[in-house]
Amino acid sequence: MTDVDGFSLRGGIRVLPTVGGGVRADSGWPMARLRADSHSITLREIWAGTLVITADNLMAIRRWRSAGLEFEVADHDEVWMFRALNVDRLINRLAALGWTTER
């Protein structure tokens, strides 16, 4: 899959409930997968499940330290953090598809 059509990337994931604290899921590389195209971003991990992000439910994509990105959506009471080996490259690849990241 090329960047024009989208891309797929392995990484780690951490899922934090926005209410009540704690960690619902936490796994390192290569247990999670991010798939992105111009219409959606999908995060998938065996214990956390699947999160589908679209322009309709996206609240924010934020840089999370130097380790990854946070994804906050309107229809989940959780923040999903995707850890990547090269965060700047991930941000640039998402930007090429039209997704904006708060730096």
C-alpha cells in the first residue's frame, strides 16, 4: 500500500479511560497496528480491540512525548496512544493523507 492510498504501521498501544483512571490495555511493539487512508484511521490490538477514527468522530490527534500519538474520539470514553519508532515520520505520513496532528 502506498502513501497515496494509505499505509499500515506496527507499533505499541496504550488505552486510558478518560473517567476513573487506570490503564485498560498496554502492549509494546509489534502488538498493535495502525492503518490509515484519507477516510479513516484504524487502530487494532488484540486486547484493546479496534478503534476506527473518521472525520466525524475525531476530536484530536496529539503528539504524545517523543513516543507516539494520542487519538481522542467523541464516541469513546478513552484515549488511545499509538507508540511508533519514528513519530515525526508517522505525523508526516498522516499529514499527506489530510490528517492534522497537534504538535
